[in-house]
Amino acid sequence: MDIEPVDPAPSRAFSRASLRQYWKDLTFVHWAVAPELVAPLLPSGTRPDTLDGLTHVGLVGFQMVGLGLGRGPRVPYFGTFWETNVRLYSVDDAGRRAVVFRSLDASRLVPVLVARASLRLPYLWSKMGIDRDGDICTYRCRRRWPGPAGAASRMVVRVGDPIADPTPLEHFLTARWGLHTRAYGRTLHLPNWHPRWPLHRAELLHLDDGLVAAAGLPAPAAAPVSVLYAPGVPVVFGLPTVAGGVATCTPP
């Protein structure tokens, strides 16, 4: 089986968009882990995606802005919220690289309910916020529902210079053009597309995190292998397909 290349700027592979949104003020913090540690946490039909024999756990904070369905108008109020996710890296039987979310904390309850019901994504309702003071960004998250209630994270980073030539690891961690999820007895692949990431160096000044452990992973014991920032990109999602297949699925 051929695995698709890590492409930081692919052409859009789908014509019909199911979702539109803008991701703003993103910070990516990543730790390297052994593939066998996360393999049991991935959906059927996928396995850990690796670079130099290792896979990764990501903690990503950002603001979702202007969520909209297809070509329809953007959703007022409920379509803009803060989000923090814990993610793993996967590849399916068709060779498609993607991410698997172990948790997605969001500050609006309605999008949480819709995402949980439609694609069975592990969204959770949380109290969240992002503060920006010059080149310092502070991300705050405390879980409300469904739990474990009180799981929290506080992350402070200093944003550095733009990255002219990202490393292979930086491309591997950010050039992800889909997600895998298990819903209605099937493993689905949901593609996305956005312009090439405008990545910046970032320095992790403080991290007090319980979200990684709450997602069923060992709490990080070492410094992260990568800390990155991006000011934002517009994003579109296509329609889900069965992982490893080509048939389009419409979840009930």
C-alpha cells in the first residue's frame, strides 16, 4: 500500500464543501510517543502514522470563526468559539494521512451537540478563552460537560518569527488534510483543505495541562518536540467517505 506524501500545499481534492470555517491564533504543541502506545486508541482500519519510527500527540488551541454549512451563510454567534483539541496521527488502508481527535473542547454547547450527534466526534463543552498581549498568547480551558468535569489546561506561548522553510517534522505535524472518526459502525475519513500554513516559531512559557491525560494518554513527562504558531487560515471540509474506500457516506 502506498501512503500519500506529506504535502504542505496540495490542490483541493474535492469540489463540494460540507463545512466552511476560519481557524485563528493557533498554537500547536507536540510530543513524540511510541506507535504501540496510541495504536489501541485509533479507529478500526487505521494505524499510527509515523516519522522516523515515532508518532505524536498534539495539543492544539485556537479560535474557530464563522462556521458555516456548505455554501450557506455563516452561523452567527454559535459559529464562533474557542477550541482546544488533543489529537493523534493516523493513516488508513487507502494510504490517506489524517488526524484522530481524542477530545475537542469547545466553548459553545450547540456545536458540541451537533458534532457529537452527526459524526460522533468527541466534542466537549468547556469554559475557554484566548488572551493576546503583544507576542504572548494565553490559552485557557476548563471542561464542563460531559466530563471528566474540571479537566483543564492553561498554555502560555511567545510567538516568534515566521518560518521560511519548515522542517520535515513541522510539515508532518501540520500538513494534515483530513480526519478519521468512528461513527455508526464505520470508520470515516473527512477531508479538508486550506492554504499553506503561515507557520511561526513559538516558545512554550508555561503549560499546566490535564487534557492529554483525560484523553486516555500518559501526561507528557518531557519537553515538547515542537511548538508552533499560525495566525490563521480559511478552511473547507468535504464529504465523509468510508476509510479505505471510496463510497460517500451520509451519517443519519
